[in-house]
Amino acid sequence: SLQYHIKTHMEKEEDRLPFKCNECDKRFSSKANLAAHENSHLVDGDTGKKIYQCDVCDQMYGNKGALQKHILMHIG
């Protein structure tokens, strides 16, 4: 309804998106979405390469494709 849209629009961003990334200040509506986003900031301290980490078991991979293949193990 229009009243609902007006109410949600007027709410503070902190109320609508309470989970904030410490790296880039982006905000998210759920902790799971924040966790998935935070993976985009992971970098190997020795090599400087990006690291992709599984949200389920914390296993780490050097590329997104390997992580996606791994995730299938959890859902399939």
C-alpha cells in the first residue's frame, strides 16, 4: 500500500539496513548478506590475491569458480 511505502521510505537507513560493512560502509538488511559481501574484501596477506571464503564452512579458495563448485557440495 502507499502508506506502507511512505513509512518504509521515511525510516532511517540504519533501521532498514542494520548490518554495516566495516571495510566500505555499505549496509545490508541481513547478517547473511553482509557476510557474503564481506568476502569481497578478503585478500591473502602474503600474495595480495583475492580470497573467496565459504560462508558455511569457512573453506577458502583462490577463485570464485572454485568456491561456487564447493558450495554445490553443501546444497546438493
